Amino acid sequence: MSRNIFRLKKPAVASPPPSKQERRRLKRRKLAYYIVVLDALAEKTIGHLVDVTPSGIMIDSRDPLPLEKEYTLSLDTSEDVADKIFITFIARTIWCLPDPVDIYLFDVGFSIVDIAESDAAILKRISEKYAAQDGFDLSTL
């Protein structure tokens, strides 16, 4: 039995040239699907995964999140990227800004603080399978 936990995103709108903040050392992987991101300790949805780098993630959230706070995050997975139903890791908020397109959302950047090697490999497979751009090197974690 196959689990279908991802929803196809709406087509992306053309974006302006990248800002200084966007010119980064590690290339982001924008995802073509919404993947739910949970605060595992509070057992509540805090947003949807937008993009991934080997050292962090960005989510869309309905609420602004406090900076420098560590969260235990959980992402649902599917059979095509993992042999388990979710991965869990610790990440710290490093920035939070209003979404430039949707006034009801906030873009939140997280730095991955601690992730099991097996879960990092799954996150890499999610990035490769559902991304709209090139992948990243797991050895940089």
C-alpha cells in the first residue's frame, strides 16, 4: 500500500535576481511538493518544507517563530524515499521574515543542529526526489 503524503505545489512565479542573503555557500533545493513540518515535542504542524540545504531548511509558516530557538522537527516521509514513516532532527531558527508573496505566511530559516546519519540520507533523498533544482553533497553534513 502506497502512502501519498505530498501535495503538488502551484507553479512558481518568476523571481527577481537573488539578494545578498540568497547568494549562499550551499545551494538550496526548492521543493516541488509541500511536506508538512511538525514540532515533534508540541505535536503540532509549524509549517511546510520549502527548500533544503545540507545544513538547513526553510519552511513556510502561518506564524512567526522566535529566533535562536531549538525545535525537534519531524517530517513525514514516503515509501519512495524512506523505509520509515517520518524523520526527526533538531534545528534552530536563524531567521524569520514575512513571505514576499503571501501576506499570511512567514518564511523561516533553520540551521540543522543534530540529525542522525540515516535521517540525513533520507532528507537528501527527499531533496533529490522532490526538488526543482540540483542536489547537494551528503558529505558536507
